[in-house]
Amino acid sequence: MPFARREGLKVRIRHADIERRVRAVARQITRDFKGQRVHLIGVLKGACFFLADLAREIDLETSIDFIAVASYGKTKESSGQVRMLKDLDNNVAGLNVILVEDILDTGLTANYLLRVLRQRRPKTLKLAALLDKPSRRLKPVEGNYIGFTIPNEFVVGYGLDYAERYRNLKDVCILHPTPR
Ligand code: IMP
């Protein structure tokens, strides 16, 4: 029996559907920035698989960087505080920056990072996220490139974790039976 099944996880989005959707999002970015360079900034660690797949499907000059913020840790609830753990390696002034998140949940992380990045004067600043849980928002944040909108379920896989587990699953799965 596969690991995810043994763990009692339920598939929410199959890998094949993720691949198809990531290609579509990349095509949209390619169209929007035709003839230009884009600079993808992945939010560690959850966005690393999405960023890796997205970057390879974008048919433009593309550079990447990573930023890390304090995350949920071992619990499923946000502390409401965002703290930078690792800053960017490179300056983003004048670049077409796309912040790449695994999921937009309360919106606190994206809201904080968009504010920080805007102060650094990029040419344009967009937000991409594999998943969006709009029903959980505490801060008004809207993604420009969204993979899938999902209901209020805690999901793991394709970069998303629960206490650092399950990031390597190819599918996005619902972690259950643990009520929130
Ligand atoms: P925020 O609440 O929008 O600031 O999201 C912060 C971070 O919480 C996300 O980037 C994810 O790493 C994590 N997160 C939110 N919802 C989930 C989930 O359903 N599964 C796993 N991680 C999540």
C-alpha cells in the first residue's frame, strides 16, 4: 500500500491535474510578460516544488530566488505573526517579480512579503500561489496566478507539510481525520 494511503490521507488534487494546471499558469505568465524577464521568489519551504515546476514551464528569461518566513511549525494554526528567517540573495529593484507561495490561507504571509518587496522597488510585483483558501482570509490578499481554489481543509503534499512531513507527496492530499 502506498505511504499516503497507509497514513490515512485522502487525495484532493492528483499530480496529473497539478501538472496540467501549472502548465496553464506558466502559459499565462509567459503571455503577460512577453519579451521580458521574470524573477520568481519562492517562499520556503512549501513553494519549492511548485516553483521548480512552474519555472520550467515558463518560456521566458527567468531567474529565481528564495525567501523564508516563520511558519506554522508543529501546529496547524498560524500565530498571526510573520517573521523573516532568510532574506533574498539578490536585489529586486527594476525586476518583474512574481512572489510564489504554496497556499494563500489567512493571507498574513503574502501580505507581509508583498509589503516588504514593494519597498524594494520592483518594476512589477505579482503573486502566484498553487492553492487558495479564500474563506480563511484575515488580510485582504488576492493572487494574480492561482492554481486551485479549495475549501477550508488542511492539505499536505506537493511541498505542503504537517510538522515537516508529507512535502514529498506528488498529490495534494487532505490530512484527516484531524478536525480543526
Ligand atoms: P497564511 O496563513 O496565508 O499566512 O499562510 C502561511 C503558510 O501556512 C502557508 O504558506 C503554508 O505554508 C501554511 N499553510 C496554510 N494552510 C495550509 C495547509 O492547508 N496545509 C499546509 N500548510 C498550510
